[in-house]
Amino acid sequence: MAKNKIIEVEKMETIITDLHQTQSLTKILKVHNVSPQQFYETLKAYPFLAEAYTRAQSARADLFADEITDIADNEPDHNRARNMINARMWVTSKMKPHVYGDKIQLDVNQTVDIRSALDEAKNRIRNIIEIPKMQLTETTTTKADSSTGSQPADSPDSPPNIKLDDLLK
């Protein structure tokens, strides 16, 4: 069979049925002389088979979970039983994490004080506003000294008289 050829639907249904028996997909594909690439390409081509495969995987996870108790009760070698149980627990937690995965509960009880950050931001704004204000004062003083010797009167072009503290409130 060619590597990229799609598998017949009947053969795929047999593979998916075998998957319900908790056999590994790798073993099943070897028995049926099918490459993983062919298998997944066929799943892409037939959405109803992909859905059946998903259901089979879910059923396998439930069967693995059921086997854990049987292994614990019937396996005479405790080390072997522990390895078999741990393997099935890990696989089921990956296949159906919402059912068999670790439940993570996160409680955060922490107060965050942002006053210092706000004070730093206000100081940066003050510095930005103060520099143009000082430049404006120097410019008006220079103009006043060179023209009449008095302060210029407020004109429509001059900036409004705003206090710095009003801006920072």
C-alpha cells in the first residue's frame, strides 16, 4: 500500500474498533499494515472517522482508569503493579485531563500598594511640566528686559495661567 494513500473506510472502522480494546494505536496500525501518516491523512479526509477516533480515545481513557483497580487487586508483583498503575494514570490524565487530570486550585490573597508608583509618575509629570514652564519664564523675562523693562501683558497667544498643582490632582 502506498504511503500517502487513504485507507478504506471499513479498515479504518476496524482500527477504531480495535482501539476501543485499550490496545495501543501503534500496535493496531502494525497489525493492519498501516502507517501513522496514512491513518491521520484518512482522519483528515473523513471527519466522521475523526469523530469516531475521538470517541474511541475517550473510551480508552475510561478503560485504563478501570484497569487501575484490577491491577492493584490482582498483580502479585508490587513494583510492576505500581509502574502499570502510574503509566495508566499518566495516560488517562493526558487523554481526558478534565476528568482524570490534576485539579489545580489557585488562591491569591495579596494586597498590592501602587502609591509609590503613582508618586513616581506624578514626579515625572511635574518634571516634564516644570522644564517648559522654566523656559517660558526665561523667555518672557528676556523679552521684558529687552523691550520696555516690564512684563508683557496677557495676549490671546499666551498660554493660560494654570497652576501645576491643578494639573496633578
